[in-house]
Amino acid sequence: NETPPGHNNRSLVVGGIFLFSRRV
């Protein structure tokens, strides 16, 4: 079950936005 190269990066970006939104 290999994940696409953009999936991990996309998940990381979404996580960063979520954390940034909570911090504000």
C-alpha cells in the first residue's frame, strides 16, 4: 500500500494550517 508522493506533503500542509489556525 504505497502512498502517492503528494499525499504526505499535502497532509503535512493541512496539519500546519490546522495548528496555525488553533494558535491564532
